[in-house]
Amino acid sequence: MEESKIISNKRVVIIGGSAGSLNAILQILPDLPVFKSFALVIVLHRRGTDDLTLEELITLKAQTEVKLIEDKVQLMHGFIYVAPSNYHLLFEKDDFFALDTSEKVNYSRPSIDVSFESAAEVYGSNLIGILLSGSNTDGTEGLKAIQNAGGIVVIQDPKSAEMPYMPSNAILNTTPDYILSPEEILKFIISIDK
Amino acid sequence: MIEDIELETLINDIYEYYGFDFGSYSRASLKRRVNRLYHLDGFRNFYEFLSKVRNDSDYYKRLIDEITVNVTEMFRDPTFYRIVRTEILPLLATKPFIRLWHAGCSTGEEVYSMAIMLKEAGLLHKSLIYATDINSKVLETAKKGIFPLRMMKEYSENYRDSGGQEDFSSYYIANYGIAKFNDELAQKMVFSQHNLVSDNSFNEFDFILCRNVLIYFDNDLQKRVINLFDASLAVLGFLALGTKETIKYSISTTKYKQLEKEKIWRKVK
């Protein structure tokens, strides 16, 4: 493992998911009490249109406030952020979000790998990466980057996932700190708010 | 993964050797692009890469092609185009002559989209679209109006979602995997190289589009570019940015009125 470097002192939980992950998200967010000591960033594969349906749904279901990501929006503790459709989501060293329209990665934009790798560079050991249900390989490289940067790797138990391929692939190729069901992921996130 | 200090060295060297200034580009995206190229081209260490960039101007061109983002699509964000079609073109229609500037046009997909809408509104004959980019290679593609045929299904859906009612395939000729757009559309386009980092205003326009370019720039450069647009925009003209971009950090918004939730502003004074 590389020596962990922390550039920002913000704490970030980043969740990535593809097919079937919205269900898991909806099992976690409604029961997650308002948190203060970290930022929650959600990166889901979604249709490539410019609508805000996912943001609106999460705003409706979550107790914590959802802040829309736009160019030069700064990440702050105590908010949920959702990666916008048709952009890659990256992180600058001064906690600003950066958006990028470059080629799809793993057939996806946003790509989970791109966001996880970028977050790992800035947040290092202050980062927790959670990978949910899905049916492609996106997220595995990103989790490796999080692990190498000293962050914590959580993968949804494939048995609890609607589409087990993505978490299974990640389990095979990383050494996760935790393999959890959505209910356990909820408890885990609650436990880290201090 | 290249180190931050290495990226800064590269930025300095590019400026010193070629005069192009990436200093105000957003680092997260730039670093990812440089890193991708470094691995793609199989360099063993950073100094090998740096020396290639310094000493081989053809490789420098490749570097510019690869690290500037040139991904675009026709009718990207159909809702945006629908608003342009229904709210903006009717207002521009009253003018005897319409000048548009598409800044950072890349390979031109959005320029052809605009030309199609102008044609459908009966305005193409009195319009002129200036389309600019820093990258001369993408402009060559744009001039030809040739795009991959495999993209046409998606573009035709975007076109329809933007309110288009014609047969989209009537705008191009399909052949050997490519779609060549009708020359009639390109007749009203002028392509030229323009660098938003260092070049100045070159005309006055009624409609300026610069979509998903500012996201790669830091605040200072964004301010420069928005002020350049302001200096190039006629009163009552429109400025359109990407769906996640804004002018609010760059210029007094009393000069501009935003169209509801859209990333379109009208210069009111």
C-alpha cells in the first residue's frame, strides 16, 4: 500500500452504482439521519439526458439536504451531492467539483472509476468508497485507487444485489474492508458520523 | 500516475516552447487527460515524455489533440435546443442579419445542429455562424461536416426531442459508415482558429454559444472569457453556456437576464 497522503481535510463517503443500485440507495437514504461530519457523493449510471429526475428523487427520499452539482460548486460537510448526467465528476484539491465531458469510460459518463480515482487523490484516507449493484466492471479500478490511497473500501454483498456482477467483480479484484447488505451499509454510514 | 509537480513542469514547458498557456485550466481534468496520454503512448518515465513534447512539434500537436476535450454531439441536451427553437430564434428572426459565434465548437456537431434549426426557422439564408476552436485539427473535421453514421440514431432522437419534425436523415447522405451533412448547411459557417485564453473579440454577435468549455477553466480565466463574450455581444443578444455552467461568478448579472432555468442569458444593457 502506498503511503497515504491527504490533500483535503474533508471527509467524504462516495457511493457508486449501476443497474439495480437505485433500489439499494432507496433502502439506505430514507433511514439515514441528517449527518454533519462528512459529505456524501452519489455516482450512478443514468440515462444521458439533461434531466434532474435522479436529483429530485433523492431530494425527496433523503433527510439530509441535496445540493446540485454545477461548475465551481464546493464540496461541504453535511450535504448529499449527485453526479450530473452526461458528465464525468472529478474533485479539485481545493474541494471544488470539476465536470468533464470527455469520452465515456466503461461505456459510462459519469464513470464510477473516474470519480473514485479522482476522489482518492484528494481525500486519501479520509475517503470511504462504497460500490453497489451493477452489471458491468465500472468501479473496480476506482476502489483499488481508494484502497491504495489509504481509504476504506465497502462493497455491497452480491447476494443482496439485484445485479451481482459489479460487486462480485470488485470483490475478486480488491481486498474490501467490508462486504455489506444495504441495511448494514446504512448502519455503517450512521456509525461514522461523529 | 504523474505527480502534481510533473504536471506543473509540463504546463510551464508547453508555455515556454510553444506559447500555449494551460496555467488556468482546471487541474483535475487536465491531470487525468495527461495521465491517460502518458500511459497510452507507453512512456517509461516522465522526463522521456517531457523531452518528447519539447523536441517534437508533431508530438506536441498530438498532445493538444488528446488533452483538450473534443467530445461533442448533435443536439446535446435536447431541452436546450427546444428553448432555442421556441424562445430565441423567433426573437432573432426580426433582425435583417443574424451573426452567431460558436466558441469551442470542436468537431462541429453543435454547429450543424444550429444550422439545421436556422434552416427550419427560415433564417439560415440571413445568418452567419462563426465557429472557432483552439484546435485546428477538429476544425478540419467540422468543415467537412462528416460524422460517424453509427451516431445518427442517437442524434435523430435528440433532434426529435428538441422539437424537430423533419426527417432527420434528409440532412445527410449516408455512405460507408459516414454521414455527410448537406453543403447547404455549411455554406453559412465560417471556421477559424481562436484561443479563448489569449485572443480578443473579433466581431459583434447576436447569439454566442460556448457550451462545456468553461468547465475546464479556473475562475480567473472564466472571468476573462465571459468578459470577452460580453464585449462581443450586441445589446439584446443571447449568451448560451453548458447546462452546468454559469456567468454569475464572472460578471455583474444586472447586465444580463437569465431565461428561467436555462443556461441562456440575454444582454439587457
